[in-house]
Amino acid sequence: MLAKLEQRFFRVLEHVLVLLLVGMVVMVFGNVMLRWFANDGIQISEEMSRFFFVWLTFIGAVVVARENAHLGVDALVRALGPRGRLLC
């Protein structure tokens, strides 16, 4: 029961991520087109796209932490021996 609820919750978070990304792309693209053709942009569009990006980052970090899919750079640690790894 609880695992099913958790799975649904993270599915909703994934949909929210998609909506945030689509919203950000639409606002930035629309603003670029307005600036290009009308020499004017929508100020709230810039702020909202920043806001969407921040929340995209936060929610995305939560989702990938659950899936254990964070980007890791372990080239240095892999090159070290067991004592070097312990020291790191």
C-alpha cells in the first residue's frame, strides 16, 4: 500500500517536471520571438522561467535521488587503490 502510494507520488513529480520544462521552454521561446519581432519582451516570462528552472532542479534532484541516478564523477577515486579510496 505504502509502496504504491510512493510510486504514484513520484509519478506525479515526474509529470510536474515535464510541465515545468515545457512551461520554461514555451516562455523562453516566446520571449525570444517577441524580442526579435516586436523589440519587446514580457518581464514576468523571464522571472517565471527562472522560477521554473529552480524548481525543476530541486524536484529533479529528489526524483533522481530515489532512483539512485545522480551524476557522479568517480574517475579519481577509481584510479586510487584501496588505501587511497579510504583516505578520500
